[in-house]
Amino acid sequence: MSDGEMTQLTETAFAEMRNFCCQLRTVNLLGCFITDDTVANLAAGCPKLEYLCLSSCTQITDRALISLANGCHRLKDLELSGCSLLTDHGFGILAKNCHELERMDLEDCSLLTDITLDNFSKGCPCLLNLSLSHCELITDAGLRQLCLNYHLKDRIQVLELDNCPQITDISLDYMRQVRTLQRVDLYDCQNITKDAIKRFKNFKPDVEVHAYFAPATPPTSTQPTRRAICRCCTIL
């Protein structure tokens, strides 16, 4: 079913999924205008769901996460980018019930804090790939819970942490303990230094580190530029 067709579905259609879609394993609702009730119907009717994309479904709240936690225990891949109403409460219940999660895209889930990372470390032992870009409340303490977890330090392969302004060089020290790590994204993390990345790369040369450091702003000149000088004037 194409994305265009999905945008035309009504709540009644999703309610019918309870009766006809019990074998469904993959659903992509990217950018669709859906509600918590939509997700509740989906979760109740699709217990075998393994992949679900709800990215840019900006109306959903923790009620949607609770529905998934109660009805979709086989979830492996969950995309929630841009779902800015979701909180630690909903993610905590999800982590307690969906233990097979391997990949989560939580970019721009801006209310998410270290509490969620602690819950993931306890309830999501299969986690391979986690995107937390633009989750600005995340700190070193949350990443410590993930990276030093007994199970996850031998599981996590990708961490996307772009625009997480509170994480510092200490987080790179924690990531050094993740034996399976393949890639780390650190674009626009202002408190991560070049020196820390260099030390990390020396210790784990096979890990891809994607980072960007804006060039230093040149000092403002007090002298007029050559182009600004009138050729017929004399500078005293």
C-alpha cells in the first residue's frame, strides 16, 4: 500500500485491522495524520508487527506507546522521528514490554531524558541502532547507562547523537567500552572536542566517527577593507 493511499485511511479502516490484519509484520505511516486511537487499533490487530514507522506523526502521545507496549511484543524496528509529544513515561512502558527492539529512531523526541536511556538499558537487551539526534535533554549520565550495560556493550552498533548539546568528552570514554560499535554521529555536539575524538579513534580505529566543527569566526577588522576605500581619498 502506497503512502498516498495510507493518508486516505480513516479511523474506521484501522479499527477493521483487528479482524483482518493479524499477520501483518510491516507498517509505514510516515507523515500520516493519525491519532493515539489509530495506533491503539493497529496494535490490537497486529500482534506480529515487527517494523513500524510513525515518524512525523506529530499528534501521537504516550498513549500510542502504551498501546504498542501492550499489543506488539515482537517489535524490532520502531521509527518515531519528530514525535515531540512522547515522554519518558511512554518509553518506560515500551521498554518493559518490547524486549526484542533492535532499532529505534527517536530523532527530535525532544522530551526524552536520561530516564529513557536507563529504561532501555534494562529492558532492551537486543538494541543495535539508536538515533537520539536533537534529543537535547540527553546527558553523559544516560549514555553511561547504555554503554556500560552488560548486554548492550556487546550489541550496540550505531549511535546517532547529532545536536545533543549536553553530552561531553566523557561520553566518548563510555563509548570506548562498546565492543561492537561501528558508527557514532556527533554533528553539532558543542561540548565534544577534537582532542577527545582523536583519542577515541586511536583506541577504536575501526569505528566511523561523523563530526563537524565550525571554523573559527575571524576577528572583526577595525580597518576598512580595500574595496571600501574610495580611490580618490587619502587615508591619514
